[in-house]
Amino acid sequence: MGPGDTVTSFIQAIEGNDLERALELLDPEVEYDNVPIAKVHGPDAVRNILAPFLAGCSEVEWVVHRQVEQDDGDGSGTVMNERTDRFRMGEGEHARWVEIPLAGLFAVRGGRIVLWRDYFDDATFRTQLTGG
Amino acid sequence: MGPGDTVTSFIQAIEGNDLERALELLDPEVEYDNVPIAKVHGPDAVRNILAPFLAGCSEVEWVVHRQVEQDDGDGSGTVMNERTDRFRMGEGEHARWVEIPLAGLFAVRGGRIVLWRDYFDDATFRTQLTGG
């Protein structure tokens, strides 16, 4: 399984609402960096961020427009992708899709993600979150 | 010359203050998309954006931390990179470096860039521009 496959499996687990499966694909020393906001380290810290956020979503889609990888062998390498991360939030007539255009960088070592860094415009995200 | 080489040559021309050389590496139908701000089409539109901005800089460095390419042959393919674009602005004691962390996407066709899209946080950029 190349590094691009690891990233694809990670995204599929997130979309499938299987956060624990996604976390298994992270290295124990993973750095998760939401560039304009903050970075954290370790799968538990990633869970602390994603679990409450995903719990507020009835559907999650991460649309990968392009993905490019450098395969260094042994399940290691560098992956970058261009995505639109979509989160369906709220219920009933208040339900809406929050969409974030972004570029992601993943460093993969031995089949586990050691660095996950997303570049996006924070205001674009927050304006939608608040329903603005 | 692979698509990654085209992108590297483009960046070197920008850093070398040779905007016309950089523009020669763009396809006549290039789309230049600063995601949180606006997109334009064609080398002349790119010149209209970059020329006045670069004229205000005494030094330009685009530090490429990582670059990944998919080489489709015939000088075509997809390139993504993680950069810190640095611009030295102002003069004398007021001179300062404006630094933008970003991820870039380049689609290359026959040795020319047809799509150049940068993902970054607009507030991070503007706060520095205004010296805040």
C-alpha cells in the first residue's frame, strides 16, 4: 500500500464516520496542523478535535479533486491533495452544508500518517460555521 | 523537462525579479486563482496583479518545503508544493519581511502552466501587509 493509498483510506474512514479506524492510520507521533488555527500532536489530540466536530455533522464528504504522491517505498512518502471538505450540519430545515476549499499535505511513514497539514482560509470556514 | 521542472523554473524567475520570463512559462489560457481572494485568466492579467506587487518588494523568496509531481509525459502533469512565499517590503528602518505559508497547485500542459492555484489564509497575509 503506497502513501497515497494510506491517505485515501484515512479519508474514506472519516467519510464513513469511523473515526477510530481513521486514527489507526495515524502515527503515535502524528502532527495535525490546521495552519491558520493551531497544531496538535498525537492521535488522542486529533480525536479531541475531530470527535466533537464530526458529532455535529449528519454527513461528511471530502471531495478529492486532485491527489499527487511521491512514493518512497516501504509505505512511506509524501502526498498532497486538493479537496473540498463538506460537512452537513444542523437538522431539519436548518440543515446546511459547510464547505471548505483546501490543500492538504500528508507525510506517511510505514503506512501511518506522521504529518497532516491543511491549508485553507479561516474566514471562509468560520463565516459558514456561524451561518453567516 | 517534467512538470515539476516547469514550476521550479517559474518560481526561480519570480525570485530573480524576471516577471517576463515567468510569464513565458504560462499558457495563454492560464487560470491564476488566489483561492480566498479572486481568480484571473491569461498572462496579461497575471502581470497586472504581480507587477505592481513585486515592484514594492526589494527581495522575493519562495521557499519550497516540499514539492510533489505527477508526470504525465510530454511536459504535462500535476504539481503541488508547500511553500513560504516571502516578500521584503518597505525601505530602510521600515523594511520588513511579509511571509505567507501556503500550498500551491499547478497543472502543466506541454511545458506551460495552465492552472496556478494557491491556498492560504487571507487574514494572515493582510495583517502583515498592513504592518499589523
